[in-house]
Amino acid sequence: LQSLAAATKEWFNLEFEGPDHHTLEDTVKGVKFFVNLTLDIAHFNMHRSDVWLEGVVRHLKLVAENLNTEVREMGVRALSGLVSDSFAEAHEELQVMSPGEREEKEGRLRATKRRLLSAYGIMYEGDFKDAKVAVLESLKGTLRSLAAELDDGYPIVLKLLKSIADEGDSDMLHHAFPCLDQLCEPDVIRKVPAQVLSLLSDCCTNFARQEADPVVSQKAAKTMGVIMEFVLVNKHVLAQDFSRLGLPDGAAEVEKVWVALLETIGSLATEQRHQVRSTAIPSLFGAISRGNETFGDESILHTSTQVLLPVLQRLQMGLGAELKAYLQSAPQTSPARGGRRVEASNPQIEGWRASLTEAFKGCLDALFSVRVLGLAGEGGAAVFEGFLYAFEGCLVGGGDRVALAVTTSLKDVSIQRLLEKKLPKSVWCGMWESMDRAVGEACLERTIAPQTLWDIVKVFSATMPPARKASLLESSNVTCLMTLVDRLVTAGTPDPTAVGPTKFQVAALNELKSIAGSFSSLASDKESELWKSYLYVLLGHLPGDLNGFSWSADLDLPLQKGRVFQKGLVKVISETVAASFQQAPAAVQAEEAGGVVGMLLAAMSSQQLQEHGAWGPVAECAVQVACSGFPLLSQHGSGGSLLRAWNVLTMGLESFFWGAHG
């Protein structure tokens, strides 16, 4: 063998040296002769490959590094034939052996396979790209026919493929990935040793993360889904494989592999490239939804906190970073720099929005499964707190389309679980609290359009009827709904000089009156409290210093943030208060008449109403409230309280007129 290798080298030299140098045809014939002799010797001495394999591979590598393309191809083809014949002979040899002989010889044959597969890595180290491509094509052919018989040769192949992914050569990636994909074929992956799955996943991840070939990245992300599906379907078989390796708990080892796979594909779900994310996100959440029904509670909680929620967080950060970069690069005169910046758009931003919306829905389906919801009171409280926090982030910073899409998704799943009576009270109440905080911040920062806010409120209010049937509806939920609707009154950019309410303000006030009319059916035991909240929500739109009034504590102070005086609202608010007060229960009118009148008098005395001459409707409202509520004090209070109430009104009006007009 050494002599044949030396002869080949000398034959190459004769191609260029001396007056009678060889022609290309002579070189090809001579090399072919020496290579064929080498393969014959190797074939007849297969039982002692440890002696000859290294020398034969060096010989073939010498051929594969020749300057002539035809000669290089000959070296690669020789290697492919050697590997194929060796595997076939090893397989045939095992078939005719008795069990005892097979056990004795199997270790030697496995070692032979490892050495043969290592030869691909050695041959790939050459300098010629066409030879490298030929090596990969040869490896692909070997894997196509012999992948199921690699035994413990899988790590060798994966090491080679992983190194190619790390190099980032687009041509090599194009030829190397089919080799990896071949290992994930259904009839092959089921024969992959359990302990090799993590290596297979790592290799696939490297192909997905490389940036030289986006098509390969997308295919690799899809292949990750195939690996996850295989683990899910064959978890019992894999558990037995781990147990045979001497591990005490095979099922626990499978769960570790499963969680690691989820973490890996979770990182791909937040990749910078949209085409990778669009493939990884469905694979991730589809696998989680199916896995939640089969794996243990600890794994579910771990993947929820360490995979799902971080994915939503990173997608929100990615969208925010893309928005920031876009706005910083936009010209000073660009329309993107004005208005609501969260609505700026380009293909990259829209890609992040699409990924965030899809991931939110997938996360919602996974977390709001009946089983995971059952963990809400045990160890899953933090999971749902994190999810609702992510929901708030979508409403505040995602833009109008994202905000409406995630709200609609949450509504649909919530109604389904409410009808099944499977939605925990803590989650239900948390949803309303999150909605209130997020909408409040969005209105304060002017990051949400009035139309979108209106749509969100209408969508989310659809959860009320099924919640009442599930015995989850509380007065705090109704109060929260009123607050949400009320925010529409000052949503968008207010116009202090407007002479009348906008269409959204009119719609919001009408919706508030509609909600007030259903207090008795929504929460009959808390009807009085709801009426009080409703009246003070309306009165909060009027200006005035309320610090001196004891009942000012009933106001939702955060609701006052960001409000701007609007002259056009004063008249319609005053009329709505007067009409609604007369519809309230008698006990509420008697109890709240003094407080409402006091607030109206404070508003009349405010600088804004006096400067704009808008105090008239407020004064009329104060008189109407007094005439409706004060007479009821005799039934629900004392004569003294009735006298004091009228004195407050008359003295307040007298002080206002003398103070304002001399």
C-alpha cells in the first residue's frame, strides 16, 4: 500500500518533469491503476482495517488534491466505493454470524465504521471546492443508503457537518445540509441513538443560525420541528434506550432532551431573520401544545418560564429595537418622526409584528390549555403574571394591529375556558387588571388610536356574559370595563377648543350609559357601588380642585393623568350626569347627591370653566341633581342632613356668582 501511494505521487511528478512527460490521459490511466490496486488490497484485508485505513485515506486524499478535476473526482469516488463496500461487507458478515460471534466481532466492525466515516472529514480538508462538494455528495449518497447502520458513527458525521455550518460558505452549506436532513428522515432518525439526539439538535441549530444562506436556515428550523416531533412520539422508546445506557430514570432523561430542544428552537423563534422566525415559531408552539399533555408539571412550568415567556419578551424587544433604528435613520422631515411613532412601518418592522402576533397566539394556546390552567394556583402563578405582563407590552408598544390581534386572541380563548368553567379566578381578574394598566398607559402616552381602543373594548367586553355564567364576574370587573370605555373620552389628541364631542366621545358616553343600565343584571349585590363608581368616572372629566372634598377619594386618580380640559365635553358630560343620576337607585341618589353637587360646584369655580364661559351646563346639572336627590334624604337620612344639603347648594351658587361676577 505504501508503494502504491508512492507510485501515484511519482506518476504525478512525471506529468510535469522530463522531455517525455505524461499526457493527461496517461496520468488518469496510471492513477486509476494504482487506486484500483489499493482498493483491492483494502477489500481483501477488511478484517484488519486498523492497519491500512490511515494509509489508504492519505493516498486517496493525495489523488483528490491533484490539479486536474478528473483526477480529483477519481479520488472521491474511490472513497465513496470503499465506504459503501466496507459497510455492506460488515453488514453481511454480521448476518451469517451466530449471536456469540456477533457480540465478539461487533465492536471491531463498529470501530471500522468509525474510521471509514472519519475519512470523509480528512478528505474534506483539501483546498479545491469541487473536491469538497464531491466529498459531500459522496457522504450524502452513503447516508441515503447506509444512514441506519452508522451505529456510533453519528457523532463523527455530525462533527463534520457542524464545522461546515460554522464556516458559513454558502456553496458548502447548500451541499452539506441535505446530509443532515437525510439523518432526520423517519426511517433513519428512529435508529439514531438516544444520546446522539442532542448532537443532532446542536448541528441543526448551527445550520439555522448561519447567515450565509437564508434558505438553508429556514430548512434547518423546519428540521428542528421534525426532531421535536420524533422525541414526542417516541418518548417511551427513548426512555428505554436511556435506561439501557445505565441511567436511573430514562423518562427524566427524555424530558431533559425535550426541554433542551424547546430552548434551542425558542432561540430560533426570535432570530433576526423573519423567514427563520416564521418557520421556528409554529414548530415551537405546536410542539409545546402537544408536549404539555404528556410531560410532567415541572417540565411544563420550566418551559413556560424559560422558553415561552422569554420568546415573547425577546420579540417585543426586537420590534422595539427595529422601530428605534428606523426612526433614528429616518430624515427629520419624515412623517414617521411625527404622530404616533409606534405605528412606523417598514418590511422588517412588519415582520417583527407578525412574529409577535403569531407567538402570542401560540403562547396563549399553550398556557391556556386546561392542564396548564390547573397549575395556576400551585406553582404557575408567576407564569400567568409574566404572560399578562407580555400582553400589556403588546398593547402599549406593538401598534394598533398587534394590540387588537392579541386582545381578540385572548378573548377567544378566555370565552372557551369560561364556557368550560376551567378559567381560574386569579387569571380572570389578572386579565382585567392588565388590560386596565396597559390601556391607561397607552392613552397617557398616546400610543393607541381611538378607533383601536374602541375595538379593543368592544372585543373584550364580550367576555362578560360567559363570565357571569361561570360565576366569576365581580363588580371590580364592571368598574374596570367602565374605566376602559371612559378612557376613550380623552383618547387620541384632545382639542381644547372643540365646541362639541367627537364621535368616539359620544360613542363612549353612550356605552357607559348602556353599562350603567345593566348594573342590576351584571352584579345585583354591588349595584350601589357600581353606580357610585360610574358617576365619579363621569365627573372626573370636569376640571376643579377636589382636594377639599372628603368624597374625592372615590375618584380613580390614575384616570386623571393625561386629561386635558375640553370645552366641547362640558355640556355633554353635565347632561349625562344629570340624566344618569335620576336613573340611579333612590338610596344612591340620597347618599351621593351632596358629593355630586359639591364636585359640580368645584368645577364651576375652576379657572378653565370661568375663562371659557362654560360653567352654565354645570350649574344646571347641579340644580337638577339637587332637585332629584335632596328630597330623598328625608327617606334615607335626617331632616338636618336635608337642610345642610340645600344650604351647600345655595351658598355655593351665591359664592360663585358674587365671586365670579362681583
